[in-house]
Amino acid sequence: MAKKLGKEIRERVLRNMFVKNYKRIWPYLKPYWVRGLLAILVAIPVGSLDAVIALALKPYMDVVMIDKNLQTAWYIPLLIIGFTLVQGVLKYIADYLNTWVGTNTTNLLKKDLYRKMLTFETEFFNKKNSGEVLFMFNSNADMACAGLLNNVKAFVQKFFTAISLIAVLFYNSWQLALVCVAIMFFALLPMTVVRRKIKNVVKKSIQVSSELLTEYNETYNGNKTIISYNLAEKQRDKFDKVLNNSFSLSMKMMKRTRWLTPVMHVILSVGIGLAIWFGSYLILNGSITAGSFVSFLTALIMLYTPIKSIGGTYNSVLMSFLAIERVFDILDAVPAITEKKGAVKMKSNIKKIEYRDVSFEYVKDVPVLKNINFTVKKGETIAFVGNSGGGKSTVVSLLPRFYDVTSGAILIDGVDVRDMTLNSLRANIGVVFQDNFLFSGTIRENIMLGNEKASEKELLKAVKMACLDDVIKTLPDGLDSEIGERGVLLSGGQKQRVAIARAFLKNAPILVLDEATSALDNKSEAVVQKAIENLMKDKTVFVIAHRLSTIQNADNILVINDGQVVESGTHEELIKNKNGAYKTLYDMQFKAKQKQKKAE
């Protein structure tokens, strides 16, 4: 009783999964449903025509082989060739339509997945490796749509092949047909236990596949580090370990699914054996003719052949449905950073920015910022200094809502940034990072991302103000020079100036400079610092500084250590506190600079 109940529950879950997934995927299939339906309808005669050969053998055997009359059976070979030709043409049409619908449906799904990916917050990407992201937003869609449609077509084709061949079986001998069809259905029973055996293995396989993609990405992006630190052997061992895990999971999948085909093969072979034994008996007692028996046996073998492989198709369908579940889990996910209903548009003419009792945690109960309070007025420059990992970058990352505060609030003219539309908030904040991301393409294209509607005159002004014009003059294609992926064809200082030019073109009233010169040599820093000074004019500026010499003119300097403001004031005020944290940092840098000069 319990076993029967368990089976009914599994079947109900499987049926509900099919219905649920088809309902979810339907909006993506709907624009192409006519062609999709046509592909399925064309698959019906493709499958049905398989019975022609088996059916034609009965008159051929009875007339030619038994009655020795060739004249009345001359048309049968031509009939078989003609039907096979029609079947081949229809199969091509079905494959073409299926590929067309599958590719377009997959692309629609990928578009929605990509749009969804763009809504996720920085923390989402921090927690995932690149391979996992690629698999989530790209590979799942391929498995979900293309695989599902191909398998649906295959099922329809095989179903009508089975129906037409079963009809041939009953036409030739209903007694034999009942036995063989019963065995066929008995052979299909093992498919009911497959799904629950593979779900966990599929999940682990996806994780390993994403790790493989990450290995390739890291080798590509970190090739210089690998070469300079002689890490080739270490990376090879790491890659081999992932591959070995992949192999183990593949073998687990094989053990849990591939038994299905040989089991079905054995059961169906029993059916063929019984058909030969029982058929021989029926021929001898005159119940069927030899032609009927040959036709029956041919139809049976043609019927059992796709049935043997249906286990593999069934596994593929399950994989597609599991992929659909993963896709819609992603599409249903709610990003941590969202826009409130009724959010207001931020005004560009700001007067005051206030951090009020701001605390933040990346990990629950592990505070990174603790009760940060300060105010910045329009046109002022506020600088953040302190020990590494103290929370400086986190402070400024909260302003454009890369993350949201855990408690407290950030107010712009009295309005919480969480009550503002994301587009208007971020449109009014320009950011120059320590390591700015440049997209593959040209210098012009990367700068124009700041304001795609900017005129050529505005673009050239931004280039000049970013001190980039001297670099442009040395390049054969000028602004239209290709810079490679992530800007690899430019030096660090050149990349920074492109990013500054981009920020110039954006011309946002609030500017965030996140250690924009700390990774540069002295010569590059001097040029970039000049460009930054140009950029800071008439803006409210947040500066994270590594070199204290760059922020001596700031209106307010906050020293942040271990997530807390330990000192604040102007450079002149802070330098007077001989035991203060700022004075300690300043003296350390001054002494280091003196040593460097003596060494030179």
C-alpha cells in the first residue's frame, strides 16, 4: 500500500512539474507558437510513415515470396522509396522549424535573464564566481528551451511512430500484438524512478561545470600572474581536480540513468523472442500468413528500436525541465537593492548630504561600519583615510546604493537615498575607481558611456580636461583606437584618464574618487592628479585617499579605523594633534618619502 502510494505521489509530482513548467515557458513560446505547432504537426507524418515499410512487406512476402508473382508487386519498392523521400523532406522541415522556434525562444529567455542580471546588486556578484554566473544566465536557457523543444518533437515523432506501428501489429495479428504491446508498456515502467535519482547529481554537475568555466576565465584574466609566479603547475593541478570531480559526477549520472536503456533492451528482447515463438505457432496452425508474420516482426523491431532509446530522451526531457526550474528561480529572485514604489526623482541641484548613524554588515552580526555620522555641503570635498580594511570604500559604496545600509540612513537634502529612483540617484553620482573597468572597443566608445548624447566639442573638452589629449595624439587612430578587453592595450595611468574623461562627460554634481591614484607611479600620478583636480571643480566630492598629500585641501577629513570615525577635521587641525591617528599616518608617509628621496 505504501509503495503504491509513493508511486502515485511521484507520478503526481512529475505531472505537476510538467504542467507548471509548460505554463512558465509558454509566454516565451507564444510569439512563435504557429511555427512551433507546425513543427510538431509535421513530426506526426514523419513518425507515422515509419509503418509504411513494415506494412508493405506483407503483400510483398505473400505475393512474391509465397505466390512467386513478381508482376503484381513491382510497385511496392517504388512505394517504399516514395514514402521515404516524403518522410525525409518532412523531417528536414520539422528540424528547420524546431531549430528556428527553439533558437528564438532561447534568445527571448536569455534577454530576460540578462535584464534580470543587470538588476542584481554588487553583493550578488561578490558571492558568485564568473563560471557560475555564465551558467546561470546563459547555459540554463540553452538547456531549458532548445533541449525541451527538440525532445518534444522527438517524443511526438516517436509517439506517432509507435501508434502507426502498433496499428500494423494489430492489422497483422491481434493475438501477437496484445502480447508485444503489454511487454512494451512493462519496459517503460522503470522510467518512473529516474527523476528522483538525478536531481541532486544534476545540481552538483552544474556547480562543477561553473567551476570549469571559472578556471578558464581566471587563466585568461590572470595569465601574467600565472607566468610571473610560475603558477602553471599549480593551476594545472587545480584544473585537473575540477575535471576529476566532473568525471566522478558523470559516472554517478551514468550509473543512475544509463541502466534504463539496457533494462528496456532486455525486456523488449523478451518480447521479440515471444513474438517469434508465438508467431511460428500461428503460422503452423494457419492463423496468419508468412507475409503477415514478416510484416509483424518488422513492425515490432521498428517499434522496439525507438522504445529502447526513449529512456535517453526521457532523461533529456527531465534535464530540460530541471533547467527551466532553475531559470525561473532566477527570474523570480528579488534583488536586495530595489526601488521603492512611489520613489522620488533626485534633484541635481543638491545642497547637503548627510550620513546619520550609518552602520553596515556584509555578514550578519559582523559590523563593518558602526554609527558613522557626517555632513557634506554642496561644493565641499570630504576625504576618508585610515587603515586598510577599515571601511573607507564601504562608506562611499553606500551612497550610490551599491549596498544598502544595515541601520541608519543616508540623506540627500533630507530625503533617504532608498526613497529615490535608482536611475536618478546614480545619474547624479560620478565614480572613478582605483581599478576602472573599460569595455572592449575604442577610447571614444568608453568615454561616451558618460553621456552618449554629448557633442564632439564636449567630448574633446573632456579629453583635454582629463589630460588625455597627449595620449590621443600618439595613437594612429586617435579616439577610435581599439583598447582591447578591459583596456589591456593601455597603461594604468592612461586607463585612469579615460575613466576621468568619462566622468567629465557625465558631469554629475556628486563625485566619488575611490583611491583613484594609489596604484600609479609618481609620474603617472602627477598627470592623473591634475586631471582629477580639473574634474573636482564645482562638485561635491567624496575622496578615499591613500596618499595624504592629495587631500590636504579637503574641507573635511575623516579618519576611519575598524569601521568607526576616530578623528575628523581639516588637514591643519588634524596635524596639530601629535598623538592623533592622522598625524601618525602623515608622519609615516613623510618618513617613507624622505627615505625614498635619499635612496634616489
